[in-house]
Amino acid sequence: MNEVIQTLEELGEQAQDTASEESAIQVVEPKRDDLGRSYATGKRKDAVARVWIKAGTGNITVNGKSMQAYFARPVLQMILRQPFRIANAENQFDVTATVRGGGLSGQAGAIKHGISKALQFYEPSYRPALKAAGFLIRDSRVVERKKYGKRKARRSFQFSKR
């Protein structure tokens, strides 16, 4: 590499050599523990979810309860199934999740984020579909803090002329 390049042809050859070395396909290895599970942490609003996935029949357990018992609303259950639908992997994985903080909507979003990340770790080929759907990005929107002199974050007290 200490050679001095004197002509444009030598520069072109040098550029082709480095490009061919860099274009070698990087194979991403799946990240699984001894039990065949992948782990990821998902976050949404104030909720934080720890998610483990493994090959199975599609059972989803949240804080020791079934998904139907923990999330009674069908919309929240649909949110949890979205990553599997995008990856074409429905009823192929068992999910165990523990979630704390926030309300039910934030917890469902946190588990969805965790499932998406864990799917990507379990099978790296799922990454392009999950990334295109925007499931691997943490939704950073949080509640705005209350300001002094205001009733809420932006709402003022009612104005009284007299």
C-alpha cells in the first residue's frame, strides 16, 4: 500500500481492487441463545418491553397471561401481530414478553417494537421488510411536559374579562 500512484490507469486499478474487497457480501449471523430464543427490548412512550421469541405455534404471552387476556381490545392484539404479518411468519413463533410502564396502547407499541427487533435477530432475512414498514425504528413521541402558568402543556386557563 506504500506504492506511489503515478498514472490514472494505476489509480483506476487500485480503486477496482479496493471496491472488489469491499463488495464482498456480509453474512449476518442470527443471534440466538442456548434455548434457541432471540431477545430484544422494545420501547414506546413510557412503556418498556422485554421480548423473547422462539420457533413455535404462535402463542403470545404477556406478563404471564395470554395476549387475549392482557390486551382485551382487538386493535391492540392486531398491533402485536403486525410484525409477523409483514415478515410472512404468522403462527411460526412463540413470544414471551414482560412489559412495564405506560398504558395499554404504549405497552402494545413497545411489544410490537420488541417483536420486530427480535425477529430481525432471529432471522436476518426479515430485516428489509420490517425496516420498510418502519417497525425497527423507535417511535420517539412522548407526552409534552406541563408548563407553569398553564393548565396543561399548552392549554391556558379560561380568560375572564371581569
